[in-house]
Amino acid sequence: MAHVVAPLDQPSNYKDSQTRVDRRVQNDLLAKSTTLYIGNLSFYTTEEQIYELFTKCASPEDGGGIKRIIMGLDRNTRTPCGFCFVEYYTHAEALASMRYVSGTKLDERIIRCDLDLGYREGRQFGRGKSGGQVRDEHRQDYDPGRGGWGAQAQRMEIERRREVEERYQDAQDGPGAVAGGGGDWKEAEGAGNESRLKRGRSPEDEGDGRLGQRSRLEEDVDAERM
Amino acid sequence: MSSYHRGGGNRRRQHRDDYDDRRRDVYESPADKLKNAIIKFGDVDAVEELPLIEKQIREFTPVVISNLSEAFRIAVTEQPFKIPHYAALLRRLHDSTEDAPTDGPSLGKQILEDFWKGFQAYLDKLAWRETRLCIHFFAHLTVAKLISTDSMFALLQSFTAVLEEFGVSNGRAKKAAVCAAEGLMIGGPILKPSSAERVQEVINGIQAYNDSATSPKALTRPIVELYSDEISTPNADELLDTALQALRTLDESDFAETASSFLQPYATYPDLDLSTFTLYDLPSVLVPPEVIELDGLSTDSGEDAQVKKEEWPEYFLSLFENDITPDPKTPAGYTVRTGILDILDIFEVNRKECARLLIEYPKWTIPGTFKPKPGGSVNADPVPGRDWQLESTIIETILGASFVLPESCHKSIYYIGVITELCKLSPSTVGPAVGKSIRKLYSNLGEGLDVEVARRFAEWFAVHMSNFGFQWVWKEWIPDLALDIQHPKRAFMRRALEFEIRLSYHDRILKTLPAEMQAPEGHTIGEQAPGPDFEYDDPAKPYHDAAQSVLNLFRGRAEAKDVISHLETLKVTLETSDDGGIVNADALIRNIAIQSLLHIGSRSFSHLLNAIERYLALLRSIASGGASGAGGTGNAEAKADILTASAAFWKHNRHMVAIVFDKLMQYQIVDPTDVVGWTFINRAEIRELSESTGPLSLSAFEWDLLKGALDKANGRVMIARRKVATLRKEDDDNRARAKASGGADGNAMDVDADVKADDAPVDSPALTTALKAFASLTREQKGALSRTLDGFVSCLAPGATDSNPNPHSRVVISEEGWNDRASWEKDQWNAWETWGWYRQFCRSYAPYLRNYSTTLFTVSFAKFEGSTDPAAELLKKTWNVATGQE
């Protein structure tokens, strides 16, 4: 079927840069894969939530079900960093998830599924410099579900805070320590302190699969670069 | 892949060296381009595009008929909403033009002749949907006067002939009947004038079949009346019933209404000149018999182990009045419903495109069928009696399809996903339709809405809300908190919230509720997040120290054998303790060990798996009742204790109970039969867990446990069957190869050896093992099914001596009892729900139950021989209908 529309259960153009098998073999593996990569999870989403949603694509009467879930962790902190692998017993279940669940919400975020070559040791960890996923290195938005600012932005944020903190290390106390500077004209208050900006979710998180796929490709290009 | 976009699809992909860029456009040959243009015809404006596409087809050289007919075939079977326009296009291609020579068959006729071959291929494969849609196309072509009425009648009658086959299955008959009915609806205006008699024959054939197939209907109607055999129900319609009624209505007015139910863009075309044109005679066909796969596998007690999913009558719930959404019993209403169902079915591969096409559906209907879009540019005059709401119609149809009993055609999550996409596409129009549907469904709760439909409703509700910020106006249901705690409305609220929490978390969901529902006395949501409950956590609790010692071994990753020996020591200590010793030290030790292990594994699903895997030897030892090395099926009491300990540990979290049970079965610590037995009997020991403590009865949660166990048992048989088939084929291939090479080696082969090889094919060791596994798994399957049936029998027709009988199981199935439901309390509603799950068990597992029906009947029902107990009667009757004996 499907001459008229493209099916949703095709694997994306992602390729695992650290895999050693060649592309033809990769494609063969994908064609019977029982494992899904799940992306754009909140750091707070639990395996049980994932289990609940993905069970809806399971076919236990056909010998299927959820075999295991491997939570993606930050290499350094060993905390969830927003992705996981869901492994089923059958290929059909993985395809069903691609068709029915990918692009819907879990824990109020639009998650993305992709057929995966299968879990191998080490893949549970983020490949970004900070220990998390590479996509969270460069993220420019504030995403409360994924640790606030992106890692680079976070580093800049910490740097900025340290500058602010260090700046007044030499502050004195006692009379005359604080300048008077004149009076009368009153300045508008509140300028200068950092108010936590509450920004909406970045459009790319909500975007269609294709955008997500691209960013994931970049992620691994980046991992290579390290 | 899509030939719409890039032609050749898979064939092309192989030529590409760059596997990464699947998105790159590939070369499309001119023939592919033409094919795609035909498939895309009408996407913008079919009337405008018609002369253009005709020209494009006529001007294309070289003429390759097969390419053109393939385009038509794809278009007709994948875009049924465009079929009338393709009929118009094919009609135009029958005209002779100035450029084209008039002698010889027209382009259109050649395409039609080739199209027929494709139809024949669909029919040979019994691809019912494609077959049916081709019949639509032929029926339109008959009205367009391209196909002879005689041959069209013959085609329809080869489908009604199926209905008279001896022992025809319900599924096959239903599909054949719908093919004939729909063909006649469309072709009627020209068929009836040619032979009113043959029209009657077709209708009567369908009617006769429908009249004969009533008993399964009582078991699949979504609004239940346990006391009656009545099959018509005010809020639901059965598919074949609606087809017949629509057909009868059309027939009464000599098919005048066809023109107002189906587009006929070809209707105004002049007749072809019959001096040069002869009508096409569709070749006669025979609907091929169903292929019965014979793998010759039977259970060790000789039962046929084949699973044939028997198809049931299809009831669709109706949610709205007939002025809001069409009545499917009318010709126009039937057309709209099947039109939407076809889109839903065909575009299952891409729910987003499916949603888009559904929203665009009015484009393919008679103008005025649906209310115009607010602010839309086209304002057709509303047709009296129509002017329906598109979104309500779509949602009603999708929900109807997703609530079909015993199971929907696709997984529930597909229908849920389409509704989500529809809401995203047009929130302001689809949102209200969804809200109204929820309220309507909710109002059916307690009025007979089937328990399985109620369960799917709760599931849809939770997933839908999870996609839309959990925004539901709960406060409108506050007054219902006055209903009995087990009233289906209250059970629904609890269940929907429980499902929401599983997808989200307790505090998030709690916040969405009004104070009345948050309050503990509202009994709607738990006060706290559903965490684990380690019985020995509190130092003041008995056996705290003993449990700590076990826990410490687990924490220190002690070896299984050390834990086992520690448990043995502990048992001796407990048995000989100062306070006179423990009555059941075995059970206590099991409880301590299992709860401690689950405690270690309570942080996440993965932790659970790790804990189980690390201590498999320990778990097996416990399951075998301590008899080390016993192996095999273990000790029933010990396994029940394991399940009880697990359920007690997770008593505040039923999701986790189901997960732990599933994995205990997966790792073969317990068997499905153990879970079934536990669910009926021991489950009542844990009061927090169950909504139906007290008298024996089942709620949706217990049903989920049963279903988990039965599916596991059935799934294992399925895997074993596949394995045997694969190994057998390998064996056969090897033998054939050996024989072939032997034959090649020398003609003077030893005759004796030849005979020996033929007579006694020896199975490979792998196949022997697989056959053994198959035998024991079918045994387990039969055991689990039998145990379930037995459990239901003792719940619903309890004997005087049964412990804890529900005194109401007989009351709720009487008409007076049901009419008195306003005064029902917990026990009555529990009994009613249990009857509902029994029905679901029978109809949903019928394909498996059939294989064992004789034995199971004898085992469970023999005791009712000669009994007039109404409960026993209803149990047997339901069973007989499900297993096809009534």
C-alpha cells in the first residue's frame, strides 16, 4: 500500500557514526529492527511513563511486548539526558510505534521515534561535551524539561554568574564604603539584576520529524569531532 | 515508498549508492510522471482538471496500456473518494477524437480491459477492500454505460453466491455481502430498469444471510442488555444491517436517491454511439475459497491448534442526532460513513495524511452534504436533511471504528492518534466535537455501555488529554460523586485518572481536579503518588530485622546461593522463635525475599529487570517451593505467594503490578495459569489493590491481569508454531537437497536407501525440541484458558458452598434487576461488570477457545447438567455463541 502517501514507519536518514557495520548491513538491520530510539524526552520522564505509552503498540498475543527500556544518561552525572531506547520483541511493534506514537506527546513534550540498529554497550550515554546529548550543547532556548538552558548557554551562564559574584569580592563595609552619588532624580528600579526569562519552547522541539532528524545528524557529526 | 513522489520506489533505491539521503529526489521517467499525474488527478479541482488530464493521457507516446491501467488501479483502490471522477475520466477516454483512428478499441476500453486483470488479481488474493473498491468503479462505469448491466449483475451475484456456501465464515460472508450491496447501491439506477428481478435476488440473498446470522450480534453490541437477545439497539448500528436498510430505501424509490448519495460527474455525458461501441462485458468470476493453512500441528491431546480469527458483526456506536451526523441506515448516511471508514483504513500508514484527507472529505461529497466551513469561500445551499457537521461525523465514525467489539481492526492507539492529528489541524472545530463525544459516551456509562468499550474510552480519554495539556472540565462531573462508588461513571473517572497518571505523574494530574475530587472522601484519585510499599520498612514492624538482613545481601550484590542459604537459616530461626514459631514460615520467607528484591528493583523498570536477572536462581528456587533443583513448573502455592508478595509491594500502583507479573511470566518464574488462578482467588487478599474485594468479581484491573496472562500464553504458542514451521521447512529443504545431490551422484543408487529416506523422514534435533516446546506451550495455553473459564463460572454462578459468593450475579442479568439499577450498590455493579468481562473473554478469545471447546465445556459446565439456574444458562449460551455452536 501507500502509493499515494509516504508511510510514517520509514527509518530516518540518521546514521550512527560509531557503528562499524557498513551501510547496507545497517539497512538490513533496520528492516527487521525491534529497537527504537526515542528523542526529545523531558529529563524527568520515567521509564514507567515510557512503558505505558509504548505498550499501546505492543502485540503480546503475537509473542510481542516491551523487552526493555534503556534510559539515556548524562555521561558525567548519570542522570537522564532526554533520550532512550525502547526494545520490543517484534519488528511489527517498532513499526507501529513509528506510525502511531512518534510525533505525539509524552509528559507534555512531542517525542520522536526512529528505528534503531539495536542497543550496544555505551550507547546509553550522551555524546555531548557536557556529558548530555549534543543537541543540548547548542540549544539556545530555555527548556525547563531538559535542564533549562543548553549546556553551552549554561556554561556561559555560570561564567557570567561567577563574574558577577567575583566583581564585588572587594566590597567593603562601614561608612563611606558605598558611594552616595547625589540624589533627587530617581532612576527606574530593577534594571541590572538577572530576571529568569521564561521563554517558550523552541520551535525546533515541536517541529516535524525532518527537522529533528537533521539535528540528530549534526549531533553525531559533532560527536566525531570531539 | 511513494511512487506519487518519486516513481519506482524500492527498485530505484537499490540503484542509489548514497543510502544516507533518502530524501533526495530521484529520476522519474516520463511514464512515471504520467502515472503520477493520473493518481494526483482531482487533487485541486476534478472538474477543471478532467480535460487536461485526458489530453495529457491521449498525447503521451508511446501508449503503454499497462502503465495507464496500473495508475487507475492504484487510484481507485487507494483514493476511493475519487472513484466517480476516474469513472468520468475513463468514460471520456472512450470517445473517439479527430486525431485518433476510430477503428479498433478506444484507449478507454483498452485500459478497462487491462484494469480487469488487476481486479482479478485482487480477488484471487481475497484482498477484500481492493476488490470492493474495484466493484464501486465497475458500478459507476455501468451507470456511465460502459459496462453491460448483465455482466455487472453476474459480478454482484457471484458475491451473493458466497453467502450460500456451506459453512461460510462470518467474516467472508460479511465482506462478500457488502461488496454486492455497495455495487448495487451505485449501479442500481441502471441495473433496476434492466432487471428488477435480479435486483431483488441480490437484496434477498443478503437479507437471507443477515437473518441467519443473528446470534453473534447479541454478543457484540456495544450497549448491553444481559437479559435479552434483542439485537437492535438504539445507539448503535451494525454494518451489514445499515447496508441492507440503505439498499432497501434506495430500491423503494427505484434508486432515485443514488444520484444524491454518490457523485456522478459522468451523468451528463452523451451516450456513446452504439453503432461503433459495444458495452464491455465483465468476464465472469468465482470468488475463490479461503485458503486454509494446514501446518498439521495439533496439540498433544489431538485438538486442532489453528487460530482463525473469526470475524464478528460490526456494531458502530452512534453519538449524535441525525441532524448533526448522518444516519448510516440512509443511503447518503451509509455512503458518508463508509467513505470515512475507507480513508481511515487505507491511510493507516500515515495518520497525519489521514487526518488531512478526512478534513478535506466534503470536497468529494455532493455539495451541501456538510455545513460549509465558517468563512469558507464556497457556499453551497444546504441540502434538506443533510447539512451535517463534518467534525462530529468524523469523530463519531473514528470512535465507532475504535470501539468495534471484540477488537478493532487496528490498534486503539492508531485511532487515538488520528483524532489527535485532527485536533492539531483544526483545533477550533474538532475540539468541540471531541468534547461532545466524550460527554455523550460518558452519559452511556451505567446505561449498558459494554465494559470493554468503557475501558477503551478511558484509554482514549487519558491519551488524548495527555496530548492536550490534561485540560478537561472535571467539575461538570462533580454531581456524579453521589453515585455508588462502583457505578460505571465513577469507575470511569478513577480509571481515566489512573491512566493519566501513568502517562504523567500524580501531582500533575491532581492539580487538574476540583477540590471535591481531590478530597480523599471523593474516592476518585489517590492521595499520594502511587509508590511502592515495602512491608518491612518500618523498624517497628515485625520481621523488620529479618527483612533488613535479606535486603543487605541484595544491596551487597551477594550471590544467589548465599541468599538462598541465608533464607533457609532465617526460616529455621523463625520457626523456632520464642513466640511459638510461625504458622507458615514458608509464606513469610517468600514474602520477605520477594518484597526485598522488588525493593531493590523499585527505582525503575530497568532496575526491576536487573534485580530479577541477577537473582533468577533465587526466584526459581522460591518458585519451586524451596525444593532446590526441582525446576519444571514449580510449586503452585509458592508461585501464588510470589504473586501475592509482588502485588502487596505495589498495592498502590496497579501499573507496576501488571508490569511485575508480566516480567515474572517472561522470565518463567510463574506461568500464565498461575496468574489467572491468582487473579480469581488470591487477589482479594490485598484490599488496597482491588476495586472488587468482597464477593468474587472482576473489575477492569483484574481483566487486564487476565488478558496479560492469556496473551502471554497465546503469544508463546504463536512463536512456537512459527519456529516449528521454519524448522520444518529447513528440514524439508535439506532433505530435498540431499536427495537431489544423491540423484546426481549416480543413477545406480541403492534402492533400499532410497526407500528408507522416503519412508522415515527423521526430524532434526532442533525440530524435535521445537515440537516438544509446542506441545507443552499448547498445554499451558489450554490450562490458562480453562482456568479462566472456571474462574468466571465460579464468580457468576457460584454454588452454595463456594466461599465469598456474590449474591447478585443472578439478579443483575434479569430484566427487573437491570431496571432497578438506580438502587444498585457496589456488589451489583461488580457482578454486572464481571458478566461484561466474561462476554469479552468469550468473544475475544473465541479463536483459541474453539480449539478446546469440547473439553473446556465438559470441565466447566458439566456440573450444570439439567440445571435451570439462569446464571448457568447465560454462561453456557454466551459460550456456545462464541464458540460457534449456536
